[in-house]
Amino acid sequence: MRRAALYVGGLLGPFGAGVVSSMLPELARTFDVSQSSAATSLTAYLLPFALVMLVSGTLGERWGPMRTIRVAYAGYVVVALLAALAPWFWLFQVSRGLQGVANAFTTPLLLTKLASVTPKERLGRTLGLYGAVQSIGQTSAPLIGGLAAESSWRWAFVGIAAVALVLTASPLPPDERATEQAPRLRDAWRPVVVWSGVVIFVAWACLAGLPFLVAFRVDDAFALGPGARGLVLTAFGLAGIVTARLVGSVADRFGPRLAVCAGLLLGAVAVASIGLVAALPLVVLAWAVGGLCGQLVLVGVNALVLGGEANGRGGAISVVTALRFLGMSASPAAFTDLYRHSAVWGFLLPGVLLAATAPLLAHRIFRSGTGPRARLRHSRG
């Protein structure tokens, strides 16, 4: 029951972030702002979320991970209700930012706790299942938000507050005994963490951060309406959900570094092909393969970071997750103009960057002292 609560908690963050994406016209009308202004409610959530997460894992370990998670859930109840009741757009934006801050104190600590209660040989499968739960939240958020907006978008935030309230009252595993030395912020910035963060920043900028570019592509090439475009985009998340167990097994059996490299190289081919193929089914297939590759990279990187020293793992996974979402937020600025100049190069450049990151990972992980060769040298003493 307590372990299940850790998985269910993974739904809250991606769901809360993406729930507004299908209700932007309704938000614009309610607050009398432009749709582009309403769209900043996505950034208002993600930017504080990513920035606070650079330190939230370490702070949560100091305060007690499970205690911190429970307080964050309770805070999420309050700020979600604030969003539901907000009479002014500025107050709604403040509530979105505070939702992001609350989520920053749950995501890395949930992952750390799952790692601490999972045997190392099953860590990949556990992280794969957690990633699948997050994909469910990310994929279902636009649908449920849109359904709520048919009546009133405010009901979506009432529902989020109710879920957060249930999570606040749910049983969680107890905190472990505190170590003599409290985790320090600089402990999280070990070489393996920094280079894993670089890899996932590139992967999320060039792969998971491209739904907007895929939407442009299927609109320009196939003249799909908004509903059909949305259906195409779900292929990424659905593929991640379906293949989660397989991805976790790959990471456990062959090692997380190989899983990440496979995800980067196969993802490079999938992304580059979207700008080249001229048939809609092939675009959908390539985007679904991208979802599989995203899971390989995510599970592999998380396993690399969480499979290391126990002390400071919360801060380490917090830093990596922050860089993941910062990469995602950088994607529109990096590739939109290039796509408008050339659809082929708009997808080819992200593919090239993904492929170039694979040898960087292999080289730097060995040099950081965490690869298999380094472990062999250490065992020989």
C-alpha cells in the first residue's frame, strides 16, 4: 500500500503541469487575456518547478523525505484550490507557480524513496513503472482538462486538489534514520550527475520536447485538424506506457548506460525521419518509437544517478530532473525558426544532436568513475 502511494504520487506532477494545455481558450475568455498570455500558464508552472528542483532534493533529504512530500501534498491542495477560485489572472499565475514549487518537493524525493526500497537488480523495472505512471499523467491531462472545461475549467483544479488531499492522507514509507552528516547542496553536483544532466537536457530538448514541432509537421504536410493532431501526439506517451516494463528490464539486464545510448541513437533516427517521410502512418510510427526512446533515456539516466551512493541521491536526482525540464522548455526557442526555414533540418538537427550525445555519455561516465571499467579497477583495489 505504501509503495503504491509512491507510484500514484508520480501522477500529480505531469498531470498538474499539462492540465491547462487544452483549456487555454477558456482561460483567455475568463480572465480577458490573449491566448498567448493564457499559454504562459504552462511556463508559470514549469520554470519555478525546474529551478526549485535544483535544490529541493537536497533540502528534502535534510528535512526528512516523507515528511517533506506530505507537506508538499498539503501545499498543493491549497494552491490548486487557489487556482480554482482565482478571480484575477495574476493570482492564477501565482497559484500555477506555487504548484510547480510544491511539485519540485515531491518528484525527486519519490524517486529517491523508490530507489531506496528496491533491490538494485530490479531498479530499472521500478523506474520504468514510475515513468509509465508519469506518462499516464502527462497523456491524460489534456483530455481530462478539456472535458472539465466543457463545464468549467475550474473543476479541473478542484479535482487536482482532491487528489492531492487523498495523497496527503495516504500512508507513506517511514523516513530512514538521519545520517550524521546532513546532505550538502554541492554533494549533488558529482561528475556522473553533471554529465547525466547534460545528456537528459539534450534528450528532452531534442526528443520529448518536440510535440509542438510534430504538430507543425502534421499540420503543414497533412492538413490535420486539432483533434487529429492531438491524437498523433499521444503516440509518444502511449508508447512510453506500453514499453515501460520492457525498458526497465533492458536497463536491469544490460545496464543503464547501454539503455541510454540505445535510446539516444534510435531516437536520433526516429526524430530525423519525421522531417523526411511523406506518409502520415510513418510519422506516427516514428513519433511512437521516440516515446520508447524517451523511456530508455529517462530510466537509464535515473538508474545511473540513483544506483550510486545512498547519501545525496535526493539532491542528485533533483538536479538531473531539473535539467530535464529546462531542456524541454528550451526546445521551442531552439528549433521553431529552423523548422520554418526547412522542415527537414528542423528535425534533422535534433537527431544529429541526439546521436552526438551518445559517445559523450560513454566517455564521460567512464571518466567520472562510475562505469563498469572504473568499478572493475576499484574492485581490484
